Amino acid sequence: MNNRMGRIAGDLHVHTVCSDSSASVEYVLDYAERIGLAYISVTDHDTLAGSGRALKLARPGGVKVIPGAEISARDERTGRNVHMLCYYPKDEAGLQSFLDETLARRRQQKLEMALKISRLYPGFTVEAVEDLSGESGAVYECHLMQVLCNLGYTNTAIGPLMEELISSRGSCYVRGSYPSVDKVAEIIKDVGGIAVIAHPEQFDSFDLAEDFARRGLIQGVEVWHPRNSAAARVRLREMAGKYRLLETGGSDFHGQYAKRPNPLGACGCTLEQIERLSTLLARAGAAV
């Protein structure tokens, strides 16, 4: 496994059942060791639960776990969603307290969507969705769709029926509410975390990333991601060089809940890139 800068040593963007992946934390750790990764960061959506579990379960001499979370936000200037990766928050309780508000709003949004779906598909219930999402901190699209899979209405959780029902143009869609990206950047700074703009091409976050880099609100950009094109990676590397940002990378692994095949370690960081993160943390009084 390689990115253009060398052999991948760490996958710093991984999801588990603690948010919207089909894979348990235990499975992810075992998978990472089997494919030879030295580092991994469990960055579940708006929760540190997966990261905390990974830290507890990681065995001495095995894969090293970098604490993290992927935080949902909205750019109020453009109306677009933005995802921010936060690594090594010092005040984990303070960060989770902030994230719990997003989890509660997401849960309410998805249950409203579930109610709409229940009126169209006999046997589909809100209770079944809640039961299926039990290990997660909230309810996600994959949980709604997996219930439909279990009932035989579709044979894939992530596919055409999902687009028809719960995409932004879907018949059962309910718009979500997220904190402003400026507030998220402020919170990451307040809790002592390392802020990285995730997959900038997916939500067209390039201008935002440059603005935040110029203002010192981020320390890195996610260059190595399956949804960043070659042109996007060039643009992001130039930005990282200009503002002396970290170049991070990860597969955005979701197990079977992915729109396209996306194995662990498909994208990631070289050892040199992880050491840059370590250096930045050491300056802030932490260490990998």
C-alpha cells in the first residue's frame, strides 16, 4: 500500500459501529494489524466513543491508536456541509459535550426520516431502526437502509433505494442541522486538538481550507483520500506547502456501508507524515 510519497504506515480516517460503519472496533484493529499498518485513527462521526474503545483494546506492540473524531459542520457562507477531523483533543470531555448536541439532532432527524419510511414499507418500524443502531451514538442512513435490507426491500444498504428515499432529493429526506464550521474550528482549538479539513473535494472545501489556513484555524488538510482526484491532491499539496500544513490521509473506511469498494489502508499517511504530526503534538505538549 502506497501513497505518492511512499509506503502507507497509518490510516488516519476510519469508522466503526460507533457511528456509521459495519465494522466493530475489534475488527478494525485486527484488520489493521493483518495488513501491516503501524498507526490507525478511529474517527467516528461526532463521537470519541470508537477512538476511546480502540485505545483501550490496542495491544502492546500492536497497531498504535491516534485519538480522533470526524466533526460535522456547515459553512454558512456557502450552505455546504464540511467535515473536520480532530486529532488528539486534550479536553475529550469538553469536545464530546459539544458533539453530543450534534448527535441528538442527528438522531431526531433520522427518526423523522424513519417515520416517513414506515408509512411506505410494511414491517419497517422506528423501533427496529433504534435497535439496529444500538452500538452507535446516533442513528445514521445505514441503519435505516439495513432495516429495509433485513425486510427484503433491497439487497444493498448503500444503493439506488437509498438515493430514492433519503438522499437530499429523496422522498423521505429531512434536512439535518449542524454547527457552523467556524464554531467547530473554535471548539477544536479550545480543546487542544489538531484540526484538519477532511476530503476537501467531496464538499468543495478548497476555498474554506485556504481561508482557514491563512487564519491559522487548521493545522492540516486531508490530501490522501479516495474521493480526492489527482488534480485535487496536487492543489492540496501546494496549499499544504504554502501554509506549512500537515498532509494527512485515510481510507474513510466504513466496512460494507460504503458507496464503492474502500478497504482499510487504501489511502493513508507515510511514516514521515505521521512523524510530522508527532512533532506538532510534541510542541503542544503531547506525543504519539
